[in-house]
Amino acid sequence: MSLEDPDIEDIRLLARGDAAAASRLVLRHSDRLMAVAYRMTGTRSAAEDIVQEAFIRMMRQAADWQEGKALFSTWLHRVTVNLCYDRLRKASTRYEQAAGDDLPEQMADDPGADAVLEARERGLAVRAALDRLPERQKMAIVLCHYEELSNHEAAEAMDISIEALESLLARARRLMRKDMKLAAALADG
């Protein structure tokens, strides 16, 4: 497999201890990794911890990097995803936030407050439905819909076939629709 890896020169330099190469790699990849980790964990502090650990692993394993096997960015993404899975498995509680807990009191008098509250409740419902998905389905949704990776890129990051990814996406969408319909029915009734 011959892949054109834009990170390869920095990986080679990092393997020789070049701190500037490490900084370039961190700058190049940190935003995307933070977004994935945040979407998976729901908290900024957990996402920061995960991304920091991913970069520590990058620095430890740079000398062992096997060129041409995969893009470095795909490997780093996969490390981050695995760290998220580990964090989610260990978590005893899920991301929880009651709608309106921290809304200012003055919003009660604002005519646009209803729209803001509805949008917030809808966002919380989507987040809750996403959190209830099995880990692999959740990751497929996060990678394709929030990170906007192509099916090919997402499948590669998850180390599965494109067909398996598409199956995960279809099941996840079905479960989320069902979950959100049930939540809406309970809220109305």
C-alpha cells in the first residue's frame, strides 16, 4: 500500500527527538482530535485528557512508526477513538444536564426565550439519544455527521469495512429516531 502521508517528515524528525516536529504535529491535529473526543465523552476536561494521552502515545511510538501501512493521521485518530472507548467503558455516569438548570432568570421575560429553550431541549435530546447508542454506533455517527469524515475515512479510522460502517450508521439513525420520538411522546403526554 503506497500512501502519500503529509505527516511523514515530521514523524521522522520526531523519532529523532525534534521538539519542533512534535509541536507541528500537535498543532496540525489537536483541533480535530479534540472535536472527536469531546463528541464522544461530552466533557471538555475528559476530551483534553484523552487528546493529551493520544499525543503522549504519538511521541512514545514515533520511532516505531511503520511508513506506508496507514496514514499517520488515521493512526492518531484511531488512538483517540480507542481512548474514548476506554473512558466511556470506565465511566460510571453519563453526561447529564437538565434543560434550563443554568439559564438566566431574565430569559423568562424574553419573547425569543421559547425558541432558545426549544433549540436547547432539541440539542439535549439529540445528545441524550447519541449517548444511549452502543459505542461503535456512536462513533460512526460522530465521525460521519459531526467530524464530517467520508465513509471511507470513518471506516478506516474505526478499522472496519465501509459496508460495516454504513450498517452501523443505519442502525444508529434508526435507534436515535426511535429514542427521540419516544422522548417527545413522553414530554407531550
